[in-house]
Amino acid sequence: MTIFDRIIAGQIPASFVHRDAHCAVFMDINPITRGHALVVPLQSVRTLQELPPDTRSHLWNVAQRVGQAQQRALGSRAQHLLINDGPGASQSVPHVHIHVIPRFGGDTVHTLSRLVWHITTITVPRRETVQRRQRLDQLAAAIGAAMVAGGPG
């Protein structure tokens, strides 16, 4: 059972943005930028190719909707859609997931440095605090509300 399976099952706290019959979207605990979210299939597989085609398509559709919602809710200008598809691509959790990382104007140096920092948190995780969880919950609520307001895509 991966950490994502445990989050989806409610065994580990997470700040959920969206959930449907095929996937869950929750905030990254070590965000590269404010609003960084993960789109995770409910089916626990390592790579995209292991998912049924309809589920793969659905994940990308939801990731696009999350990006649009980030723009509406947070004022981001664009987003990175990032996937480390398997262990050979430095996948840190053996459960396929799409990072939706909002980008804001003038944030290139900050984003690149946070990307490097994000990679280091794989080996040295940050401690959970009430304040960090509250910030993630607020961001999740804002992005989730913007997804609903934006319609089904």
C-alpha cells in the first residue's frame, strides 16, 4: 500500500481539492509553488501505461481543470503538468500521479530553486504542523470551489 493509497483511504490527513470515481486531487505536502496539487488515480499502479485508456484520459482532463481552477482561484498565469512515470524517471511514490504546479509572474528563479528543494524532501521529509495543514486546506478549498464554478470541463 503506497502513501497515496493511505491518503485516499483516509488513513493519513490530506487537503483534498476534488474526488470522483476515478481519481483524487490533493495538495502536495511539499509544494513547489503555492497551490501545487497532485492528481492521483484511485487505482494503484506505477505508470500511466498500466491504467485503462479512459482513466488516463480522465486524469489529464482533471489536471487541466485543476490548472484552470488555480488560475481563477490563485491568480496564476499558467501551470506545469509534471509526471515522473516510473522509477526510472525518479518517481518518489510508486503510484502514478500528475503534479499540477501553478506558475506566477516573475517566479522562475523561485520555482527552479523550489523544484530542487522539492526533490530533497523525498529523503528528508518536513514535519507536519497545524499552520501548514491549515494553509493547504485553505488552498484546496479555493481551488476546489473554482473547479466547481468552472464546470465539468
